[in-house]
Amino acid sequence: MDQFLNDLPKAELHLHLEGSLEPELMFALAERNGIALPYSAVDQLRQAYNFANLQEFLDLYYQGAAVLLTEQDFYDLTWAYVERCKAQNILHIEPFFDPQTHTDRGIPFATVISGISRALQQAETEYGISSGLIMCFLRHLSEDAAFETLQQAEPYLDQIIGIGLDSSEKGHPPAKFERVFAKVRNMGLLTVAHAGEEGPAQNVIDALDILKVDRIDHGVRAIDDPQLIKRLAEEKVALTVCPLSNTRLKVFDDMSQHNILQMLEQGVKVTVNSDDPAYFGGYLTENFIALEKGLGMTQEQAVELARNSFEYSFAKKERKEELFALLDRHCVAR
Ligand code: ADE
Ligand code: ZN
């Protein structure tokens, strides 16, 4: 089964590039850039990855990202993730990046996006991995700061497929970003938002009704509102669920408590994703394996989850057809 899950053709729709920064690369970049880390070795850093909640993780995640300075650094970060995708038969990716984490440290927006885009282009030409880059606003910062970031992104909009909203959910509800999301939608960009991760089901409703997003990131707290679950299923609103993230950040006590398969059975268009794999103990295959081990996910359910990842991606119709065909071939070949 583990080999089946690894080789299963799949897409990843919820992955923060900064969250794919492995401790080894963090140390290498710190040394290359002459930055001192408050840890003496990789093992010590990994031991610090013990989180009681989202905020404890975010504090380390932003600290870690401070080793990224040059275009080459952003390329190396992204390329390392692409290599993982190649190894796990991930054929389409829609990674997130948080420009404000870098521009607030004086790194030019151009440096960040150039390195990321160069690696994503190479993923396409060298490995045939298609992608769409999603730029996230940090919700603990102001809406004005989001508008400013959008302005900085304007020369690069051909390299961005959509806009997302991440960081601390508690105290920063969707409504705070109503105006900037309206502008983004008017510009023809697709939209997603983290909602119902640590925050209530109401945040999922507000992300849909106020921000009018095309997909919800996480959304697991929707389970508290049966009417909302019904709506998500009826309107085919996809949720990008991140099982290992949710257990590492204590959204669920352990994997046996996770509700992804329950939502799948209720007709919600859920997908599996790794969120911040360098911090949460695994990439996409490891998330699928965790669902098999912790929840008894069947092969049929795994295939349905993989199919959802293609169907609810932002890939063009023709690309989706190719991806479905590859999935069908994999299932027949077994
Ligand atoms: N940024 C990176 N990972 C995140 C998560 N799981 N929730 C909110 N913001 C994030
Ligand atoms: Zn996330």
C-alpha cells in the first residue's frame, strides 16, 4: 500500500514553500549567508518542532525563513520541493509563498518571485510537473499592507495564478480582507483562504460569502456546522486538508480523530496536502500513509482523494484531462 500511495499520480494544492525548508537546507543557507541560527545543529532544531498550537509553529516558521536572502536561495528552496514531488509522483502543484515575510526584511519582491518561478519553470521542462503559484497575504498584518503587497506583485502577475490568506487565524477573520479580495477578484485572479483550521466554522462561511474564495484551505472545523457541510458538498467547494499538520498543531489529538474521511463520505470535495512538510514530519505520500495507518483509508478512497486533487486544481481543462488519464492508467495497471 505504501508503494501504491507513493506512485499514485496526485496534485498538491496546499503547500507553503517556506514550510518546505528542511533543517539541513536552513543550516546550509545560514552558513552561505553568514547568518547565525539560535541552534547548534540540525537535530537540535528538529527537536524544537514540538508545537502546542498554530502560533507556536508560526513563530519558528518565520524565524526559519530569515535565512532566505538571494534569488538563488529561493530557487534552491523551491527546487528541493520539486525534487520531492518528482520522487512522490506529484504531477501538478499550486504552492504558496508569503512575500511579506521577506519584503518586511528588506528582500525585494523581485528576488523572491524570480527564484521561485525559475525553479517552477524548470520543473515543467525537466519533469513535466505543471504548476500555478499562489501568493498569500499574512492575515496578522493589516489590509493596507496586503494592498501594498498586491501593488508590488503587479509586474509579475503573469507568474501568479491566485491569491491566498494565511498566518494566525484567531483574531484575524476573513472580513478584515474584504476590500483587497474584491480587488484581487476584479483583477481576474483566483482566490483561496485558510479558514476553519483553528478558527470556527463561521470563518469558512465568511471566506465563501465575504471573500468569495474559489477554495478553502483546511476547513476542518466546518464539521461543527451540519448545514455548512451540506452546502460545501452541494456547491462542490473543495477543501485542501492537511492531516499531519492538523495533528502536529493539535487541531486533532491524533490521526484516529481526524475528520477527512468522514467529510469525504458526506460528499465534501476534500483533498490531501502537506502544508509545511519540513515542520510536520512528511510530504504528500507520508500524509496519505498516515491516513491509511490512522484512519484505515482504503485504496478506493485514496484514488478518490487523488482525483479530487486534479479536479479541484486550477489547472487548465486540457491538463486536467491528461492528469485524469494518468490516474486511470495507474489504477488499471495495478
Ligand atoms: N502558514 C504556514 N502554514 C500555515 C498554517 N497551517 N496555517 C496558517 N498559516 C500558515
Ligand atoms: Zn497552510
